[in-house]
Amino acid sequence: MDSTLIVTGGAGFIGSHVVRRLVCRYPEYRIVNVDKLTYAGNAENLADVEDCPNYVFEKTDITDAEGVRTIFDRYRPDGVIHLAAESHVDRSISHPDDFIMTNIVGTATLLNAALACWKDRFEGKRFYHVSTDEVYGSLGKEGSFTETTAYAPRSPYSASKAASDHLVRAYGHTFGLPVVLSNCSNNYGPCQFPEKLIPLAINNIKNNRPVPVYGKGENVRDWLYVLDHAQAIDLIYHRGGNGETYNIGGNNEWSNIEVIRLLCRIMDRKLQRAEGASEQLVAFVKDRAGHDLRYAIDSSKLQREMGWKPSLEFEEGLEKTVDWYLANEAWLQHVVSGEYQQYYKNQYENR
Ligand code: NAD
Ligand code: TYD
């Protein structure tokens, strides 16, 4: 193998698309997926690549310093793409400690392991930290986040991601660790855990259950199809400048209620329901505490430097996403019932 790459959080939503892309596009790379398999990690997401000769799975908690060091010693990686995180804002409001541990302590643990493994011989090495636009805080009606926007996180999730971004930059600045970062807007697409807005709404509409819309549904997000994010990560890992940050976004702002209405129209058509039937399920509920009003990303640096741009219009991406969830009833059932956690045991522990 030419190169060994550790991907953390590879069994999660975005991580699984990144791992699949790297395993399939770069047979000369060994891809080591390091994931604890929390409730959000699903080994089934990678069932199609798990037997590839250049793919390895390591079930490890990134806050376990000894476990992480053992993995670095065993594989001597050339690069790290760090996606493992607690990622759901609502959970960060009810259980902030998990976010502080995984997102901050876990990132520090990986940085320490990379430093110790590479021992100042940084030539050809790279630590890529995947982050979120939520670190920049909340926008009013105008403007968008650039790479130089001051950090102003407002939820335990975004504050823990901001802390991890600062640590990564500090290790780059102080120790010379070759780091690169990206901050991306909201992703959607196949394999997203159905606690996030779009898959939750698809699942509820399908089952004729209420679709909870926080507050008045006026909050705005910039949505990006997950495969476009995976492509951007591949580009930035290979071509990004040392110490640089790249914003990634869909240039695709929608209020939550507009997203839900569009989804309802698509679902009516797919499920052959009367026009307007799914929209009857919309239920306005109590707002999220500290709910950020609007996120919008200026990704012109990435577009200019690497020619990247989103490949899909939102309507098309949403339709593909609905098709995927409707065609993968078993995946959804396993996730909703918790059965997916058995998959790892059958696949890896009972072998
Ligand atoms: P996810 O919650 O779907 O997956 C997270 C993965 O990390 C899971 O497989 C989980 O098992 C693993 N994990 C969690 N804690 C761990 C630990 N202590 N040790 C090892 N593994 C652990 O998240 P996602 O939506 O795929 O997000 C991936 C990354 O991208 C995160 O860093 C997130 O902040 C960032 N991001 C997400 C979005 C989005 O819209 N989902 C947007 C921008 C950035
Ligand atoms: P989410 O998918 O949780 O992503 P984030 O909070 O990281 O942006 O939520 C997207 C938007 O949808 C956010 O403004 C909160 C809102 N939302 C609802 O209105 N209802 C829901 O059931 C969920 C999960 C989110």
C-alpha cells in the first residue's frame, strides 16, 4: 500500500460516504476506520466495502489514549481524516458532557497520538479536521460565513467543535503539525440517522406520524448533499494548503418549513397520496433552546482554488434522498429498532 489513512467516525453518516469513496477510488491506500460505534455509528453503512483488501475497521473510542496510541503504532498512518464526533445539537442540550469528551478530549487525544507517531518528521503527513459552520454562530437575514468570520458558537455542540478547531490550529502553529480544516454546512442524504430534520421527517411522513417543526419553522439552513461533502473532503485532503481552512456549503438556503413543505410534496407523489395530505402532518412544537436563526456559507475559496461546486440542485438531492430511504426500509427499521447494533457483533465479533 502506498499510504495509510486513518478515518475517524467512518461508520457515521458523512464518514461512511468518505470511507467508501476513499476505499473505492484509491485501492493503493489502506483505509483504517476508527469508530466507537455509538448509537450514531452503524457498521451496516459500509457492508458493501467491508471485505475490500484495503479496508480495516477498528472499534475504538477516540478518548481512549492507550487504544488510540496502539492504533497509530500498529498502522503508522500517513494521514488522519477526523470526523468522529457527537453531532446532534438537541443531544448536546440534554447531555453536553458526551460532546465535551468526544469532540474536545477525543480530538486532543488524536492530535497527541499523531504528534508522537510522526515525531517532528512531518513531510508527507497530514491531519485533516472536519468541522461545522455552526462554530461561526448565528446570522441575521444578510451575509454569510467566510473562513475569517470570528467564532461565536452558541450550543454545547458548536462550542465543543469550536474548541476542537482551536486545538487543531494550535497544534499546527505551536508544534508544526501539518493540519488542514474544513467547516461545512448542513448535510443531507442516504444513511443519515433519523434524529436529524430530513430523515426524521421522511420517516414520520411515511408512517403518518406528526412532523415536529421547532418554533415557527423560520430558521434557515444551507443544505449540501453528503456526496458533495465527501468529494470536497477528498479534494481538501489531497490539495488543501497546510494550516488552511476551507468553508464548504451548498449555496442553498431554505427555511425549515420550506424544506418540510417540499419534502411533503415529494412524499405525496412517491407514496401516491392526495396532494397536500402529508402537509397535514406538520406540527409546530416548542422551539429548541438557543436555536440559531440562520447559517449561510461562502465557499468561494474552495470553488476558486479547487474548482469544487455542489453537483445537485436541492430538489434533485432531496428526491434522491427520499428514494433511498423508501428503498432501504430494512436499514431504517434496523436503526429505529436498534437492531443495527447487532450487525457489528455478527459481522466482527462472532467471526
Ligand atoms: P454522525 O453522528 O452521523 O457520526 C459520528 C460517528 O462518530 C459515528 O459513527 C460514531 O460512532 C462516531 N463516534 C462518536 N463518538 C466517538 C468516539 N468517542 N470515538 C470514536 N468514534 C466516535 O455524524 P456526521 O453527521 O456524520 O458528522 C461527521 C462529522 O462532520 C462531525 O465531526 C460533524 O461535526 C461534522 N459535520 C457534520 C455536518 C452534518 O450536517 N451532519 C455538517 C458539518 C460538519
Ligand atoms: P438538525 O437536522 O438537527 O441540524 P442542525 O441543528 O445541526 O442545523 O436541524 C436542522 C434544523 O431543523 C434546525 O433549525 C432545527 C430544526 N429541526 C426541527 O424543526 N424539527 C426537528 O425535529 C429537528 C430534529 C430539527
